[in-house]
Amino acid sequence: MHVVGASWISQSTRFPGTQQTYRNYYLVLRVGAAFGACCVERDALDPTIAPALAGSSVADLLVDPRLPVRIAALDAYLNAVRPARESALAQAMLLPAGAPPVRAVARDNAIAALVSIKPGQRVGLIGVVNPLVEAITRNGGICLPCDFNMERTQSGLEVARDMLPILEQADMIIATGMTLSNGSFDQILMAARRRGIPLIVYAQTGSGIIPRFLGDGVAAVCAEPFPFSQFSADPTAVYLYRAP
């Protein structure tokens, strides 16, 4: 298999009436009919990387020294050979057409509903998305947010930079797929296994990878293959998985 297309995307989002600007940087690889994506910190990769990757074999990229390249290549490969739309474990959910806040709220409500959040439960959120903070709170949970790029949530919660205390305090963990690209996913997964607590992952990065961990430390996944909801105003699918 070979990469037939490679893209570097720099994207910024600010919802009306808010002060938080989300800045995202994506490496996207296409293999046949499928895409693989990896969201990275701003300086993690050279923005001119894409042309050199187009035409590369997947096998070569899976041993590339750059972790985000390996993640994007593996994601593309798995989405090509095991597409979510063909999985018996995946429930497709169409996000409604509309503006970004409408689609984000629908998506984050679906993520929060993947497991039952009981009133007073502490929910570690590794990778902060404000609508997801609101969804956790609305379901009765106590959100423990952690993110490298934010000091406070839109609702005023202090955001920790160190996830280790949160991994020990939380009754469940919700993490983003970007934890694959920054190398923290293994630590989160091991903590969930050791403590026997649910780990739910919202995966744009690694949408084809994370479902492979279902029942082996991951309790549920909201997988969103590229193209992501923020790049369209039309209905697009996310795939909801629960461990059997």
C-alpha cells in the first residue's frame, strides 16, 4: 500500500461569544479510499512535510522516526483495511448540518453518553474541548480538565498541565486521540487498566487505531475519520463503539 495523498492543515476556531481560540495542526495521509490523521502541537512537524510523504509506502512510514508520521500512516492503513462503516461494533451517528457549535455540541453529548456518568463522579478530561466540559457537567459529573494549551475552561475551571494526579483521582477518564501523537496514550491506558476505571476516547487522531483497544483498557470510543466535522456544514458520521 502507498500514500496517494498527503496534506498539512493549520486550522483555527473560535466560537461566537467565547474568548478561546482552538489552534489545530494536522498531518493527513490518504491510502486508497481511506484517510489517516494525526493532530500535533504546532512545532512537532515541519509544515512543509506533506510533499515528501506523498507516494511513500505505508510500510516505510510505519518505521519513520517521527511518531506523528507513524500514527497517521497506521491510522490510514487501518481505516483502509477495517473501515468503521463495516464494523459490527460501530454505531454510526450523523452529526446534524449546521454551524460548528451545533455540530460540536451534538458530538460531545454523544461522547458523554457513551458511559453513564453518575452525579458526583470525577471525570478526568485529557485534552479540553469546552462543549465536552459542559456535557460532563450537565450529566452530573465533576470535570477534572487537563491540557497543555489552556489555563481555564470557558466555564472558569482551572486546567491542569500535569495529568498524573488526575489519572489517580478520576473515577473515569475521557481522552482525545491526540494523546497518541504526544506519547501520553500508553500512560493513560495503563492507568485505566491498573485502576479498573473506564477510559473513553474521542478519536479524530487515530480513529482507526483506538478501537483496536476496546475491551483491553478502553471502554468506549467516538471515532471520527477524516474529513472531520469542523471542515463541513453537512451531516457527517461519527462512529460510536462500546466494549463488548
